[in-house]
Amino acid sequence: MRSMRAYGDEFVVVSVGEQPEVDLTEITINCPDKVGLGCDIARIVFEFGVSITRGDLVTDGRWCFVALWVIPRKSMLPMRWTLMKQRLEEACPSNLPSLLPLPSPPVSLSQRILLLQVSSIDRTGLLNDVSQKLWELEFTIHKVKVSTTPEEKSINFFFISDSRNKLPWRKRGDEVVQQVKELLGTNCSCCDIQQASQELRGLEILPPPAWLTMDLVYDEPPTFEKRRSDSIGIQNVSSATIEVKDDTINSPLHTLLQVTCKRRKGLLYDTLRCVKDLKLQVAHMRIASLEDGNSEISVFFLDCKGRKVTDQASKDNILYSVREAVENPLRIKIITRGVDTELFVSTPIENCGRGRPRVVYDVTLALKLLDVGIFQADIGRHEVDNHKWEVYRFLLSDREDFNLTCTKNRNLIIERVQDMLLG
């Protein structure tokens, strides 16, 4: 008789290929179902930097089976299969609630926000190095404030939460301080961590400030690349073929959402994030890689009340929402205002309040590889035109051999940031 394993262990199996960089790794998940489970799984896989080559999700509304075949993307972050397995287990609901002790009341995210202050001699890549260290320590960055003094001293405030959800927080906080000090060495003049006060937790949705103009998150009509004398930006990542239709042969009881799009990072997450926010119930999902470099996603679903979607107005609304999520998962723009050149990256916030994963790390890595310095940085959450956005704002440092007013250089920054986020 098999011995009982720890909570969640039986739900997730990760079979790593013999050569993980070349051979496919198989992930199987067998657990009770919940609304949005597919989105949560896709988000975790996306956050760990692996590419999904094919996969299936099947559920009867009570129990769910998922099989994914993945391969790591080239990354400077180490691949941590064990940690990913743990995160996937945590996303699975329990199937033995009556046999488990009642958990302690969950501590809200806002109460777990810590404020990490780091002061150091400024250098290119500093923000990326600290972001990578926080990720390795299993901390999530919710907000960043970075400024540089005339004496070239970088003052950084990170609003973070412990993904391990360990309480009390002091021991983990001390671990962060020690690791960051070791990372920065003698250049670090101050490193301190404390609980963030209520007004500084940075998770509130605020009205847009004066600098957040509509064109930072919307272009009308949408264009892949927009050039003006003062701004350069990319909105549409790539065109996609998207259909919402009936499939009387394969599943007459469900409505079919079909997406065919250029293969890229986060494609499945963006699709299922939209499906979850629309409160659609997924019965079956399949993703496959096509020979022409595209990915094809098929989602058989019901509406929030468990009914087939038949009216055209509802289908059109789903089609519009999914197209926006797939073709425009984020906005990237460079704008010059006076002598300042700013890079903006805007991403939608999930209805549950989560922002897009990896943005701080990926953007700062792209800038680091280009040897572009960050003079100031800020992350804010704002509501624009009844949509909630997380806006990443970077004031870039000019240098003699890389003039930020040069269109070629600005296009290069946009291209590298986009490739790092979605390539």
C-alpha cells in the first residue's frame, strides 16, 4: 500500500528530460478543478521561463487533468524544476478537506508587503541584479522606486512579498538583507527591510497622473509600430487568427475558442487570463506547435452559468477581448519630454489583482545587455478608460556613444525589450 504523501505531492509530476535544454520535460497535473486553474498553471509555467510545445487540459468540472510538454528558454536565470513543481502543487485545490486540519486564516497580500531599501553606488544593471536575487529568494516585486543622486548613488525601494508566505517575516527579511549585501559588496552603503506602512504598500489602483496619457496604453487605430518626432512605440505584437464558433462534430455541447498566432512567451497565459477574467468555464483546452512557427490553442468552454454560448453578441465580446489579450498583451513606448527620455511598459492587471510576471526582470535585463542605465524607475497601478493597468516607467541615462534621441537606438531598445518580454 502506498504511503500517504504530503499535501499536494500527489497532484504534480515533473519528468525532466535527460538533457533539459534539448529534450522535452513532461508536466502532469491531476487534481480537483477550480475556476481559472488553467490560467494559474499557465502563469506559473510562464514565470519560470519555459516554452510550452504542446499540452492538454481536460475537466468534468470537478476533477482536472493537465499534461504539458515544455522546454526551457534561453535565460540567465537558473531553471528550478523543484520550485516550479512546488508552485504548481500550491495552485492545486485540496481533494481531502475533511481529513486535513483547518488552515490558519490566510494573511492578505497587502499585510505581507515588505519594504526593502537598498542604497549603493550606481552602475548599469544594478536594478536587474537585485531583481534576479529577489526572484532566486522567492520574493515577488510589486512596486519599485529608483532614483539616482548627483553623486551617482542609487537609492532603491522594493515593495515585495514572500512567495513562501512564511510568518513571522523577520527571519526571511534578514536572509534578503544578507544576500543583497553579499551581491553588492562594498558598493552597498545601506540595506534594510521592514513592513511597509498601509499608505506605501503600492497595490492600490490610483487615478492616472498627468504624465499617463491615453496614448501610452491605447493607439487608435492599433499599429504595430508608431513613429512620431517625440515617441516611438510598439502595440500589436503580431496578428492572430481568432474564432469563436460552434463545433458540432467534436463537442456539440460547448462553444469553441480557437487562436492561431506566432509562437511566443506567455501566449497560453494571455489567452487563459482573458478566459478566466470573462468567467468562462473551460471543459477542454489544447495547445500545439505548428510547422510554420505558429501555435494553435483550442478552448472548449461554457459561460459562467454552465451554458453554451449561442448569441452572437456574446461571441463578439469574447472575440474582441481575446484578440486584445493575444495581439496586445502589453504596450511599449519611448517618449522624449524635454531632455528626458522615458521608457514605458504597460500591462493589464488580472481581475484578481495580479500583474504580469517577470516584467521588471525582463525589461531591466534587456537594458543591461544594451548597457543602458536607469536614472529613475517607478511602477504604478492606474485605471485608464475603465481598464486597470500596471505601468512601468524608466527614465533612461544617455551616454555619448548611445544617443537616446537617435531613432535607430530608440528602435533598438524597443526591439530588445519586446523580444525579452515576448520573444
